[in-house]
Amino acid sequence: MDRPGYPSARRLDLVEQLPAGHPTHAVADPYRWLEDAAAPEVESWSTAQDELCRGHLDGLPGRDGIRERLLTLLGSGSIGTPTLRRERRFFMRRGPEQEHAVLLVTEPDGTERVLLDPMQVDPSGTTTLDSWQPSKDGALLAYQLSEGGTEESVLRVIDVATGELVDGPIDRARYSPVAWLPGNEAYYYVRRVDPELLPEDERQYHRRVWLHRVGTDPAEDVEIFGAGREITNYYGVQVSMDGRWLVVSAAAGTAPRNDLWIADISTSAPEAPQLRVVQEGVDAQAWVQVGRDGRAYISTDRDAPRGRLCVADPEDLAYGSWRDLVPEDPEAVLDAHAVLDGPELGDRPVLLCSWTRHAVSEVTVHDLRTGERTGEMQLPGLGSVGGFSVRHEGGHEAWFGYTDHVTPHSIFHYDARTGEVSLSASPPGSVTVPEVSVQHVAYESKDGTTVRMFVIARTATPDRPRPCVLSGYGGFGIALTPGYSASYLQWVEAGGVYAVACLRGGSEEGEEWHRAGMLGAKQNVFDDFHGAAERLIADGWTTPQQLGISGGSNGGLLVGAALTQRPELFNAVVCSAPLLDMVRYEKFGLGATWNEEYGRADDPEELGWLLAYSPYHHVREGVDYPATLFTIFDGDTRVDTFHARKMAAALQHSTTGDRPILVRREKGVGHGARALSKSVELGVDTTAFLAHWTGLAL
């Protein structure tokens, strides 16, 4: 194959001495001009890249078959865990032919109604339902919509019985929790301050906690908390079901620590809660919830990196008063808990705890009063359990989601009276899943650390080297656990191997595992990933010529680092919505909220950490780089698309081979949720690309 004719991209002779004020590094940036997506020169370059990309992707074989099989494997649709308010149930569901999941409510008589359908709001499919929260009695529902993938949520409230809009719209409510007060007259929420009052580069920040009264002008909302604190803070807010206790948390961006306050709002006006410190200035995470029994339940990794559950008197939440109810496990990570203390259980209330052991879920049963373990829930397989849902007025039942590599997400029911686990709700469609084998493999990373990965294939052991895709994430304390994926299954069904590595930087082994892959230790993540690839090759699953890698967002950074550090190890790369210029990432999108994870470029030592692996700064001339497909989305307000543009230009200039470097640009979508048809078309392009460049016949 001939080398592609890449669009011309001028190279600047731009070298800066950084950080400003105390320079310690000379940093070249030849494609700085590609940062401005609106500039005519950049748009012209991007349009030429569009044509080059489509010319390659549209000519790849097997596209129609990929599309058909993806649609079939996605034909199960989806079902969400119910949220219960008195006798009403609220839940999400997507039928096989629906573009988006819709929000439904089941009434006490069993009648089911659609409350919100994004396609009715916007038939183009570019509007998404970002979050929703029913009031404590289920009479009202707060929900948030955003358009074009921007995630810039607008908050509204409807009457559940009539569907009538009773409040909103309230803008600037991105990532806002809603904490209803009893009586449905008011709620606490989080909103950014008026952007007109802020510098241009700070308008994504400056969140505050507000009290809003339903039906009033949001300009009249009372600011409760946040002024004078870190501008990148994210706030959580919660009101206990009895309406007495307000809990507020604050974290600087995505930092793995938070401050925490509590107020008894039965003794003060909701507009002026007397917040008391639970935790402040502590390098740990903690969350508190006051139960119906009057105890405060504190979930924390403080002095317990794998997590523990404590109890205390909500009137005295000083750290010394916390008492372990469920102590830290030496190997499993505590994920969630639920209290079952309905009258049907008498004097034997139950506590459920969800754990992950090396990324596989377990659920244990405990005596609520003492924390003593009394049993373990039998799950359908080796998979992942979602959060619990219970009746907040008390009960003996819990609902939870479950999925694994061959099981679409389904809802299960637990009855604490009998210990019985039963299927409560399945996705609405049917699908025949191919027979595959899933191996949970342990291997050694460069420094001797044991890392694990899931290997999905037709057989339990390799019969011959096959085209393989390796993916991972390795950041922000996010665990990669088993889950149903049409893309994985289609690849394996066609004769390939799919592997998912549980790298440091995630939470698969707790907070220490996370911190072993962040800031100055970020190289551990890449070494873990390289080790996974080497293990797949050594075991005979694949070869470098048949190995592709895929990752998005922080996972895009992962594969970007991999292709620059070990280009000989992979033949194809799909790099989606990536961070790649780690010197300037803080200046765009939500980048400044991630410097607790990666480091700050204005600090000499931390800039050194970033430059040690920043993919854009490690592209070298004279290297035959793997075939690389960047996928970017113009509505992305998290990770700016400039990263992929600059990296693509650098690779196109530098690579010596004929394997293509392509940029797939998509409009009307963003970093997160998208319509089904758009997901399928993205899957067609990425699968066809990986298949072609690893030799998988589709």
C-alpha cells in the first residue's frame, strides 16, 4: 500500500522555556496553530482530513456485516435499576429499535408510563438525558437534558402524574446533584455562577451549592456553600429521607480526597444550614448517610485504601468516634452498601455490601447491628454488580444490576427474609450470544507488580495466534470490570481475541492501586499495558503484527503513550477523544480539574512528570508508526479535540511507513452518551479499521 497523501500542515519553529518564571525545560510545539478549531486554516485542514479518513474507512471490507452484527448483538436493548419512591418505580429502558433509553414510571396499580423520551424532545437524536431525581414522595421529578453532546445540562422539574412542567429551565447545572427537601417545595442543587462575572478561562468552574424553591426565578436562589473555595471544586449534596440531615461534600476536581460537612436542618432554616465539619484537609475520601435507625453510616478509604464502613452518632462525627461496622478486607475493595431494616425483618435488620475482588463482584450479607458477616449472595456468574436500590421508608428487598462479558445488563431482586436472589427484569429484546471463553489472567509488570486482565476468545487456551485487540484505561480510580459489549463479542465471534487489562491508576485493587498510577507514577500504567501486550504474545494468543490497541479519553492517553513508547509492539491503534499534549491539557475543556490526577505544567517537577510521557512530545521522526485512527467529537466539552489534531499532524509528518494516520471527526456528539445509530456507525468504522490492520476477516 502506498503512503497516504496527507494534508499539508505547516510546522512552527516554536520552542518555549517552561514553566514560565522558572524555566527548566525547552518544549517544542510545532503545531500550536491547530489548537484553534474555529480558525479557517484549521477548518480547511480538518476538512481535508475528513476526506482522507472517509476515503480509507469507506473502502474497508466487511462494513455491512459489521453493522448488521453489531445491531443484532445490541438487540437486547437495556434496562436500568429502579429507583423507588413509595409505590412508584422509576427506571430507564431502551428497546431494540430505540435510539435512546427512555425514563418510565410504574404506578402503584402496575400501569407503566413514559415520563421522558429524548427522541420526543429532539427527533435528531442529539439531545441526551443526563440525570434525574424524583422527590422524596415521587410526586415530582427533576431531570437534566443537554444538546449536541456538550453535557451542559439544563435542569427542569415535572409533575409525575401529569407530565406538566412545574419548574425550570435552569442552566449551568452540569454534573449537578439534586437533593429534595420533604414537601416538594424546595431542593438543593449545584450550579456554576453567572459566566458574565468570570474571566473567560474560568467559566467552566466556580460551582456553588444553592437552595431553589420550586416555581421561583433561579436568580432568587440562595447560595448555601462554595464561595471562596477552590474554583475547580465539585460539590455533592444530599438530604436524608426524613429531611433532617443535609450533607455537603467538596473535592478539588477529580482529586481522590474530599471534604465533608453535615447540618441538622431541623434546627435551622434551609437557607442557613449550620454546617459542621466531618472531614477537612484529609487525604482520603469519605461519604456519610444517616439511616432510619439514627446512626451515621460512613463509607471511607481513610486508613483503609480498600474501603471500610463505619458508624457513628450524627451529633458527633469527629474521626475518633467512627467505629468499624465492616472493616477493610485485605484483598477485596468495598464498593457499595445497602440497609434493609423493614418491619418484616423484626430484630434482624440486614446490611448488604458489594465488593470487587480483582475486578470481579461479590455481595456479602451482614447483621446490620454488629456488622457480622452472615452469608454471601449467589450471583449469576463472574461479573459486575451495580449499586443497590432499596425502599427508603424501610423494607426487606433490594434490587441491583448485574452484567458479565456474555450477559446483557439485567436487574436482580434480593429478599432478605429468605435470602433468595431472583431475576427481576431483563432487557426488552432478545439476543443470541456467541459461545466464548473468558480467562482471568495474572501477569507481571515491568517492576514485578502483579496485574490482571480478562482475555475473551473462542477457546480457553490459544490454538494459534489470532488478531487481537487490547484495551485499558488506568486512571481516575475507575475500575474496568466485566460487562456485556457487542464490540467484544463481534470481534471474538469472527475469530479474534479481545483483552481488557486492569491497570494501575484504576480502582480494581483499591486507592493505593489508583495512586500507583497517577502523578509522578503514571509510567506504571503504560508499563502495565505493555506487559499485557507482551503476555498475550508470549502465551501465543497473538503477534505484534496482529495486535491492535484501543482506548478513549484517559484510555486515549494510554494508547497514545503506548504507540510512541513501543511502536513495534502494535500494528493498529484506535485513539478516541484523547489527551495527548500533556503540557497544555489544563488550558482547555475541563483540563484544570484533572491536575490532581496528572500534575500541573506550571510546577517544574510536575512538568517533568508530564513531559516524560506526553505522547505529542515523544513523536520521533524516522519511525514506522502503527496504523492509527483518531476519533474526535466536535461537541466534546471535556477533552478538547486539539489533542488529536496536533498528534495526527506530528505522526503524519514523522512516520516512515505506509500505515495510515487518520482523524475521524464527528459533529453533534460529545464525550459521553450518544444515540444508538451513532454508536453503531462509530463501531463500524473502528472495527473495520482494526480488523483490516490486524488481519481479521469479517
